[in-house]
Amino acid sequence: MEKIQQEVDWTILIYADGNNELEPEIRQSLLALEKAESNPNVHVVIQISRAEHKLVQLIRHDMDIKNNNSWSGVRRYFVSKGKLHLTGNLKKVNMADPKQLCHFIKWGMASYPAKRYMLLLGGIVMTVLV
């Protein structure tokens, strides 16, 4: 069971669906989060899906897509001190299902309590503040 973190000012919940043609961009965003500065008053948690490398090559045949640590499926991470900490491997869940988004939000709010929450939806080109 995952340890519940202490309450902070903000928790940022990032729901990034890369199980499609946006996988390279979603992966790059994940890598960029590792380089971002940490703030002890902010939790950053991510649920990310990645398509299989063969599928991405088929869809994005016009790009030179490298197989960088190519895992596929759905994972959850906690970002802290410039590192991604794997908190869950959900294997294959349908991130287009609104129930999955609801599960992620409930899990994030219970595991990473805060005074305020921000929800970022990746892959849909939309940001919603909660």
C-alpha cells in the first residue's frame, strides 16, 4: 500500500493519454517533468498511457521515432526532487473511459492531499481547474 503524503498547498494531477499518435509528445512531456524544479508545497502526480512502439511507428511513419525505454500500458508516477517515482502499474486500462479519470482523481486526492487541486488533461488539448 502506498504511503499517504502530508497535506500541501497544491496537488497537480496530470492525466496524459499517449495511447495514440501523441505518444512521442506525451513521452517527451514526462521526461521534461523530471527536469522541473521541485517545490515542497506542491505534489505532482501523473497517470500516463503509452502506445506500443510498433503502433506509434505505424501511425507516425513520417517521423524517426526512437524506441526509448519503450514500455507500454498505463503507469502512475509521483514527481519529486527531479525524479519520477513509479507508484502503480495499471497495465492496460482504457484512459478514454471517464471512470478511469474519476478513479485517478479520487486516488490522487486521497494519496496526495492538498488545500487546492489542479487537473491537467494531456492528449485532449484541454486543461481543467478543479
